[in-house]
Amino acid sequence: MENVLMMHEKDNVAVCLKDAVANESVVVEKKSDQSKYNIDLINDIPFAHKLALSDVGKGELIIKYGEIIGRATQNIKAGEWVHIHNVESTRARGDQNVK
């Protein structure tokens, strides 16, 4: 069974389909072609929360569902929990024009 779902081929984050614990190896399923691969988790990640699929540098965009959903406020490593502690939203902000 897959533990993590990557919704779009451009995504650099995926969603946990169960509570997951640090140092666990989880199975990522790419929705675009149903291929699967493993990734080792750095943090505990709650059900329905995001994890980084690759390293994301501070200031880089966070992509989910093929869309920009935020910007990293710090460096994020592959397998790390992605949430409000390391991402700022770019949605519905009049002060930013992100493309």
C-alpha cells in the first residue's frame, strides 16, 4: 500500500495518507504514471500533511497539484515535513505576484 501520494508530475511535495514517523521509509505513488519509489522521512508527518519529495531551498516555490501554493521560508530537505513552520502562503496575497 502506498503511504504518500504525489498528485502532479511538477509537484515537489506529496501528501501522507497515514500518520508517519521519522526515519520510516514510505512508498510514494506518482499519480501521473502510477510509478512508485521510497523516501525516508526526517520528521513525524501527520495524516494529510505534506512532505518534501526533493530538497527545496529557502525562497523556492512549493508546488502541489501542479500549482504554486507557497514559498519555503527555510531550506527543506527531502523527506521533511512541509507546513506553516517552513512555508509561507503565496495565495491571495496582494503584495506578491508569483508565477
